[in-house]
Amino acid sequence: MCAKNVFYAQSGGVTAAINASAAGVIEAAREYPQQINRVYAGRNGIIGALTEDLIDTSAESAGAIAALRQTPAGAFGSARYKLKGLDDNRAEYERLIEVFKAHDIGYFLYNGGGDSADTCLKVSQLADTMGYPIQAIHIPKTMDNDLPHTDCSPGFGSVAKYTAVSIREAGFDLASMCASSTKVFILEVMGRHAGWTAAAGGLAAESEGDSPHIILFPEIAFDADAFLARVDACVKQHGYCTIVASEGARDGNGQFLADAGNSDAFGHTQLGGVAPFLADLIKTRLDYKHHYAVADYLMRAARHIASATDIEQAYAVGRAAVEYAAAGKSGVMVSIKRESDTPYRWTLGEAPLEQVANVEKKMPRDYISTDGFHITAAARRYLQPLIAGEDYPAYVDGLPQYVRLNNVAVARKTGTTFTN
Amino acid sequence: MCAKNVFYAQSGGVTAAINASAAGVIEAAREYPQQINRVYAGRNGIIGALTEDLIDTSAESAGAIAALRQTPAGAFGSARYKLKGLDDNRAEYERLIEVFKAHDIGYFLYNGGGDSADTCLKVSQLADTMGYPIQAIHIPKTMDNDLPHTDCSPGFGSVAKYTAVSIREAGFDLASMCASSTKVFILEVMGRHAGWTAAAGGLAAESEGDSPHIILFPEIAFDADAFLARVDACVKQHGYCTIVASEGARDGNGQFLADAGNSDAFGHTQLGGVAPFLADLIKTRLDYKHHYAVADYLMRAARHIASATDIEQAYAVGRAAVEYAAAGKSGVMVSIKRESDTPYRWTLGEAPLEQVANVEKKMPRDYISTDGFHITAAARRYLQPLIAGEDYPAYVDGLPQYVRLNNVAVARKTGTTFTN
């Protein structure tokens, strides 16, 4: 058997940990010279395969690859691009095979979430469907934590830590000022479809009265009256109220609150997301002085406050993908298996991509308190280990040193171009 | 001479560093038993003096006081409350003296910004104006960095570091995704009157093309066409554009953009600040996919990413205030004097409160580039040392351990209450 090249690509929204997976892939690949020749990365994800824009990772120094572990976002570029089914777009698959063949690609390692797992599955089937022998392994990544058949998704633990740390800090701020100033603070967090990231904020509340006082989940229909009553009671009891609101919070009809904000009391259009909507509601109905923050990309890029557990797992799933590939596996996702909560112990395993692709892992209802405004002890048991440990990047002159790769292109060989 | 008690209060918006100053005050006070008996803190700032709600800091353990150094926000509560002039509200001063006398207060140590310096000045004059002997020392604190006669204001360095780190991280995120997704990112930062905090974001840009690409300062009148042209050119050149926008950015008439957003293209009212205003403008005029974050209190509470220089200075000015008080000084602010840029060396000194109170230090025009969209080398020389070094809090189970004091009240002695 001749050694083949690896095609590695980053897919979907980037995280603080996905480059740690890339480092795991590239460093592990060097340990399998019998099976693996070079690791080529797709520039801007799978698009790089279609356009034959491949990056030769062997042109990077060992130090640069190691530094990926402490660098947020996607060093090779990522993309939101989902392959259609074979019947719908056969040309795409033919192009992939043309490029893979030209560059002697025998392994497809795809680093992404649920949509990406679907693409990975389709590529794994190319041997059967198109007669091109390739092993496809999925490397889990999503800050949304919604991949099934894995204890968690690398990228999530760091976002979770960011949320919990941030709302704890904001809570101390409010506690200081509430006697004469701001009484309500809202932190809007990403996570359109599931409340995992909002739930993680709940970890900051370890004792009665701790921040956050209220969490708004996409899973619980928003009831303005119940919410306002809770805010009011909280201000009266603690002097202030801190709220973590998922951007995916929605009303009883399933409409996003962010969109509901389209008309205010005067029928006027409003911009903005959940936080300004809630702020306006609190101002109008309770007249409390309030502030809000919108975390947006800051939370998924916040490598400076990454979870050590998360980074370790991200690196490990990257390594494991290479090991699985070298062992002849295909059509699987590397999965994280929890062996125990306390102390937290985990191992790696695999899940068939058929069971992963396009399946969203929802947050269990019993992770949300009965009143719908906070997390339960079961949620804490699950979430806490994922934010454990700090993995600080190196700093120079007060700033974190994140690596920028040279991203040297592999010479094109197909002589053809592709437009979809 | 008998030892007297200290009244210490936190004033105005809190920061990640003000409690480090409190730790400096309380720890230093123990070293002057001949002059200083106890340190009483005002609950909720000066309001605690007026209402005779004093906290006995000697009831806290040495460990708790030491932990203040790594705890954000104001451990005793802060307040936005400015004493009126003696002629306008003599009753307030009489009440202060009543409380000070009852509790044997000989030293007034006030930890705040420009407005607070004015209050501190007025208290320092009580000996002359009301015949009550008291020494008043101002301890500088403001994330806005607008106190004069000091190289910088404790609290600012940490906000500056947060801004630079955050926009660097967001820049890496955009660079990863811009080929197929978000092309413009806006980070809105606090700082209504001066652009210091926005300017600090500029430190993240060390090489051509680095984030942030554009900074919007309150000092530079916003020109929508010039701004949009710059955004467009940036996207065309680098593939994406990152922007740090001061909440105080304003148009040529001095109107805040956040307020200008009051009417959109349809004449409709809009909520939100500068970021949604700019996002709407970019969407309408350039049609680029964009995201924005609003840092708000997260930035001033972000003890997890505090500047070591900032924390060290905050602690030092607290200690120095006690030393100055013990040395018989009054009517001064502890000031930080820069001895050299590289290596950064600083010493402490004093500035007369008459020259500090109500004076805002503006950002020099030569700190802003000629085109008004970035910072100059002079600004970098000034700002860089202030974000240098990391001073991480201790973590347990993945979360920073911030101390909550017992805040034991001192028994009331005046037998009277005060309402203003």
C-alpha cells in the first residue's frame, strides 16, 4: 500500500478550539508515514477542494503547527457549504474526485458540525457511489454542542466558560452599582437552535442570589408577564437582576423574540436582537435602569479564556481522526465518551455518520428548571467539567500571540476550474 | 496625636481594578498604627457616609482583603453621587461632619474619577469651611482614562487590554469566514466622552491588514460616506473589515450616532447603540453580511483578562493614599508619573485636587491618524505599556474565584437619619 495524502477541511462557524483539532491532525499524521504522506488543507473548507485550492501544511514549521493549538478561529479558512445529494449535483462529486485523484487524496478529514457530518457521510460513500476509494472521518466541532453521539462538541466548552465567566463578572458589577444605578443587565449569547450556551451561563450561579438570576432558553416559550414578574421580584430581593438570554429565545408561536422586536409600542421597526428587545420591555414595563451586552463572535473567538478541557478534547479528536484513518476506518465521527462526572473522565470512540448527520442533540428538558428560568443540578453535573481548567495562550506586550500560517498553495494539477 | 479612622469609599462606575486599590488602602493602613486605627468603607460610596452606613473592614480576614486584588467591581458598593457646593447644600456637609465626628474619621480616601475628585476636594476643604479637621486624598479610578495630571487612570489598562484582545480574536474569526460568510464586524465599546478605550483596540493591529481596520472616536466627526468607502475598500483589500466603535461616536453636529439611529430609512424609531446603527448603514449601503458585539459592562468587569500593569498601579495608588494621609497630606490625588516608555517605568506622585476636579483629559489629536480612522505611533507608545502583563485570578472548577466580603456594618452612633 502506498501512503496517501490527507485532505483536511474546517467547516461552518469557527471556534476557539477548532485549530487545536487541526494541530492534532497534522501532528498525528507525521506518525503514520506508512499510510499518510502529506496533509493538505482546503482553503476555505470544502470550497478549497472544489476549486482545487489546497494548502500544503508540510510547508509550515513545527512551531507554527503547535501554535495552532492556542490560536482561535480557522487557520485555513472555513465555509458554510453543504454538498447536495449525489442525484442533485453529480458534478460536484465528480469534481471532488477529480481533485482528490490529482492530489492522491486517500483520506478526507472533515472538521465541523451536523451539516458537515452530512457532507462527510456523502464523501465516505464515494467509494460505493462513484468508485473512488476514500476514507472519510468526521472531527466534531460546534460551539452549539448539538452533535449527537458524543458527550460534547469541541468548541462548546470554551464558549460555555466565556459565558459563565462573563455573567459572573457582570453580576459583580451590578451588585456594586445597583443601589444608585443599573438594576438589570442582559447578556445576549449565540445559539439559535438550542440553549446549551445560555445554560452554561448558569454555572456561574453557585449560591442563592448569584448571577445569573434568569436564563432564557430557545426551548422554553417566552412569557413576557412571567419574565417581568421574575425580573421585578429579583430586583426587589437582590437589588438587581442579571439575565443570560439566548439569541434563539422565542415566543409561544415559535417566533424569535429578536424578530418579534420588529415593531415596538409605536408600531415602529426596530433593529437588534434579543437583548435590546428585552431591555425595551423592561424599560417600558418596569422602568428599571438597565444595560445589555451582545457577545456575538467574541464568545466563540475568545481563546484567551478557553477551557483547558475543551482544548485538550479538540486536540485529541484531531489526533484520533488520523489514527482511525490509518487504521482503515471510514464513515465515522470521532466521539467523546464520558466515563464519569466526578472526577471527569472521558475516552474517545466512534459513531457511524449515518446516525450523526443532520441530527441535532437538543438539551434535555430536565436540564432546565421547572419554572424554565434556570438550569438544574443535572445540567450542572453535565456542564461543569466542560469548562474546567484554563489553557492560556502566550502573550507578548500584553497581547495573545496567535499564529498566522503561510498557507502555501499546492500547485494545481487538474488544469480545469469549477464553478457550481 | 491619637490614631483616627479612615473613611474609604468607591465612587462612580466600577472597574476590574478598583478593588485592588481597596486592598492597597486596607493593607497599608495596618502599617500605620500610630496614625490610623480602622478603615471604614462607605456602603455604596459616599451615600454610606450620609446614611451612616459604614462597613468595618477590620472584620474581614486578611485573605479576603488580599483576594480583593483579584476581584472586579466595587466590593463595598459604589455610587454615582456628586456633592453639591457648600452654599447649595450645607446640610449634606453638616451631616458628613456629624457622621465623621461620631466615628472618629480623620481621613477621607475617595476612589473615583473626575466628578469624585470634585467631591474629594470639597471634603478636603471642610477644615477651612466648617472647622472639621480631615485629610482628604483622592485615589484615581476610571476606565475612561480621562483624569488629568496622571499618566493614566487605574481601571483603564484592563479595559484597554480587553478591547485589544477581543478585536484581535474577532479579527481571526472574520478572516476565517469572510470568503463565504460575514465580511464586516463591529465591536461597540464604552466611553461616551473620549476615545481612549476605542483607541486601545488599535493596539491589536501590529502589521498591515491586522484588526481592527477602522476605529471610530468621539473626537472625530462621523462622515458616513468616508466611513463606508473605507469599509468597502477594506473588504475588497483584505476580504473583511473589523471596526471598533466608541459608543460616543457622533456626527458633525455633535449628535451621538446612537441617538441619530432614532430614525431609520423609513422614519421609524430604532433602539440600540452605535453598533446596530453602523450595521444598518453597512447593510443598507454596502449589503455586506455583518455581525456586531456590544461589550458594555463585560469590558469593565473583565477581571479575567486584566492588565497586570493596571492591577499593580491600582494597588499602588491605594497604598500611596494611606502613606500620604499618614504623612499629613490632604487635598491631593495620587498620580502616576511615567518615567519612560521602553522599558515602561513609573513612579507615584501627587496632584492638587483643584487641578484635577472636573477636568477631563482629552485624547491628544496626534494620537489619532490624519484620516481619523486609526491610532498613531505616539498613541501606541502611550497605550502599549498599560495593557502589559497578565494578572489572572485563581480558578476553581473552571470559574474565577471572586471574593464577596461580609461587609459588617459599624454600629450607628448619631441617632439621626439623613434624607437629601
